[in-house]
Amino acid sequence: MNYYALIPFSTFLIEGFICTYILAQESKNPVNKAYLFMALAVMFWGLADATIWTHDNEEIILTIIKISTINWLMIGFLFLNFTYALVKKKRNFIYWASLIAAVGACTVSVSTDQVAQSFQNMDWGRFMMHGPMFLPFVSTVITIPFLYCFYLIYKHYTLIEDEYSKKPIRMILIGTGLSFFLGIFLDVVVPYVLGLHEFIQLGGVPVLIHTVFIFFAITKYKFLKIGVQEAASDLFSNVKDGIIIMDNSQKVIQTNEAVEKMLKWDMKGSTDFKAKEISQVIDAYNFDRDYQDYETTIQLNGSVQHLALSQSSIHEGDNAIGRMLLIRDITEAKKAELDIIEKNKKITDSINYAHRIQDAILPNIQQLLDIYPDSFIFYKPKDVVSGDFPWLKCKDNIVYVSAVDCTGHGVPGALMSMIGHFQLDSIVNSNGVNTPSDILKKLHKGVNASLKQDDNPELSDGMDMAFLKIDTNKSEFEYAGAHRPLLFMHKGKIQSIKGDRLPIGGIQYSSRGKEIKFTDHKIKYENGDAVFIFTDGLPDQTGGPKSRRFMQKRIEELILKMGDHSMNEISIALDKELTQWKGNHKQLDDLLMIGIRF
């Protein structure tokens, strides 16, 4: 057994303990995290040396030697990383150049024999025979970074005024200097300059000494922990909001830089600022008043600033010893808010104007009542303008009625509704189109052409609809539907006639070779019979105790229950029941239902 191997193995155990301690303490602290990486490198360095000194397989030994060079070639950069975190220095060109050099050296070392060529068996273990790039790499990636780190830490040390805070930094400086010179002497000068190969090679020991010095600095002086006063002071100094602390005599005890910039104060050399100084700048301010995000404005240098004030008492035990005022500059937020309000007003005005246009174009209930006195149009758009619309036309004793549901709701749906409305007008006014199925098919082609869907297949917009053609002379009606049903009430019974599962608009069916062909349903009616057509917003509205859909069945049950009542009363009952069902749920879609009693 090679007892010399206990030396690097001890390095492994000590560094393992240090890593465990750091992980259990303050591993999230950026300085501790940087120190942890350095300790891990030394730990694996020690483990690699212990393995090399005890293993017998020459091929494995040479492989481990090459891999272990990563640990000591990276140590200069890892110490630089620790130093930057310790002195709170921003990463610069030197930092990144050191990283690139270290990674490059590791790559060359592992992939070639330029750093570690072979090894020689010694009484104490294995001596690494270095290659031509050994000394250049040691100088570049270890010596230079260590000297630069020593300079940065010493400079940081000279700027510290508190003697207690100097002690841990002094300990790190001593450990850095001692380990650096000891490492150069033992691992470079003795074996490679003086040629004393028989002298035991203790590569990881000087760095172990270094990390132990840092460890003692951490555990003895707790210099990596952030104290409450330091954290509070740092927060007070760097917070963007203005802070003013006053005693009970209204004297300003402390302010931060933010409030001095905000109120254009110059506190340097002054000890006589009082609350009245705040009132001179902020008219609404009152020392005795508690505020919580109270908004006010001030005039400074000819410009208006919007501020939000929050003020409360500072207590020591049960006694109020002063006041703290927090001032937030909300000028930019207020400008953005006013800009949003202005834009919303313009959008709302445009939508309201669109609503007036849509309202003027679409049929109203009076037009339907003039034809069928016992009828209703239940119409509740989800937004100001709607994608659902009723459509009505009279021509030669024929009444055409439709409930149309366009893709979407709001403004997009309203645009589609205008296409559908004028297309229906044009189709019914033209000659040669007689049946509802023909009208729906021609409307489908019209929507395709209007939206150029053959050239833009992704535009699958269109509409679902229930369409009625009523012949008053023959007391019969014809119905065709695109995804929408018709309810026919005859002698106290409800018949549901389903529409075709085909859309108006889009090319998803025709592109697959399926013909768009709608079905006509011709039905005779008697006086007192009634028809109801509606869009999917009604049955799909969620509500009730289990957030379920309203469903068509519930509509049919209400119609049967209210069958002897007037159509207007049915409409009122529907509105009431749907409102109760919806409860606190949002309206999901436009709502439209048309009822006609013959």
C-alpha cells in the first residue's frame, strides 16, 4: 500500500467537507458559489492524484493524468471568478480572456501530449513528465490570473475602512500569496527547474492551503453573510422609490438619492430639512396623515410630475417615533395610462359607430311584428357589435327569415355579418333561386368568393345558419340549415329538425371532393303552430351549479311549458331562465333566437 497517497486523499476529504459545509450554509450567495466551484476542482484534483499514485494499469494512469490536468489548469480562472464575485467587479475582457485561455489549455492537454506526455514511477507515487506547453500554460492560465487576483483583492482591502471587515480579506491575501509561491516552488521550480524528481510532487496541497484560508475567513468572520443593517442600507440606497424618514418633530432624519433627484433637493451639508419643505413641493402633503398610494401632481421646472404617496408611522415597541414617507414617480405610468384611455376611447367610439351602422342595417322586432304580430327576436350580443344577426325579407307573399351565426363575435364577427347580410339580400332579390337549400349553396359560394378562400385555404371563416322560407298563401314553410336546427311546435308537441352538418364558407369539404349540398324540409303549418330558430350561443352558454351547458333540451322544455303564452312572454321567460342559469359565469357568445307563431 502506498501511504504517500494519503496526502492527496486527505486533500480530497478536506475539500469534500468544505463543499458540504458551503452547500449547507450559503450556497446561493454568488461569492460562495464561486468558492464552491474552486473547492470542487481541488477536491477532484486530490482524488485524481490519490488514484494515480495507487493504480497499476499504465494506460488508465495516463488517462487520469490527462483528465486531472483540467482541475489544475482551470484553478486560475476559478480563483479569478471567485475574486470578481468577492470584490463585486463586473466581468470584463480579462475575465473572458482568462476563461477562453483556460478552456483552450484544457482542450490541448486532454487531446495531445503537449502538457502531460507520460509518467515516471517514483517511491512516493507517479511523477508526471511534462510536455513543451506545460510551462507556457502554467504561466498563462495560473500565474497571471493569480497575480491579477492578488492585485484586485489587495486593492479591495485598501478601500475597506472597518478593521473587522478587513480581517477576512487579509486572511485571503495571506492564503493567496502563500499558496501561490509554495505551489510555484514545489510543482515547477523543484521538479522542472532544479530537476529534483525524487522530491514528492504535491500539486494540490498549496491550493488546498489556499482554500482552507478562505474557508477559515468564511467560518470565523462570516464575511459572506449579508448583515441586516448592510442589507437594509443597500436596499435604502438602491430602491427606485423616494424614501423620507422623519422624527416626531417633523425633522427629516434621512432621505435616499432617489427622493433628492425626484424633488430636486440638495441634502448635502444640510441638517435642517423639515416636513414643511415637502409641503412646499407637494401641496397635498400632510405630516399627520396616513397615505396609501395617494396620487397627486407637482410642478417642477415647468413640467408636471405624477406621484403616488404612501406614509405611515415608525414604531419602537408601542411608541411612534417618527414617520416614513414613500414617494413613487408614476409620471410615465400615468402618461401610458392616459394614452391607453385615449386609444380606448377612439376604439370604443369606432365600435359604437359600427354598432349604429349594424343596427340600422339589420331588421328590428317591429318589422317582424308587422308580419307576424305574435313573434319575438331575442338578441343579446356578447360585445357592442355582433357576429350573430337576424335576417328578414318579404317578396311576393313569401317571407324569408334566418338566424345567422358568423365566425367569431365582436368586430370580426360583425364584419362577417355584413358580408352575410348583403349576400343574402342579393341572392333572394335575384331570380332563379327558389329553395332554402339553393340560397344556402349560393351563399356558400358567395362567401368563398368574397374572402378569396380558394386562394387562401387557411381562411376557413364562414357562418352557421337556420333559414326559413314561409309561403303565407299555402300555409307551408321550407327550412334548410347549416349546423343549426329548427324547432317546430304543433299541437303542443315539439319537433326538432336538424340542419346539415355543412358550413357556409370555407373549402375544407370541397377540397376533399365532398359536394356542398343542403337539404330542404317542407312542412305544412296550422294557425297556432310556431317555429323557433336560434344560434349556438344559447345551448352552449355555461352555468348552473356544475358549470354545464344550457343545452337545446332546456330550450325545448321551456317552450313546451310556455306553449299557451304569447311569444313575447316566452322571450321574457327565456331571458329570465338563461340569466339565472348563467349566474356569475361570463357570456361566452352572441345570443340570438327568433320565434314566430302562425
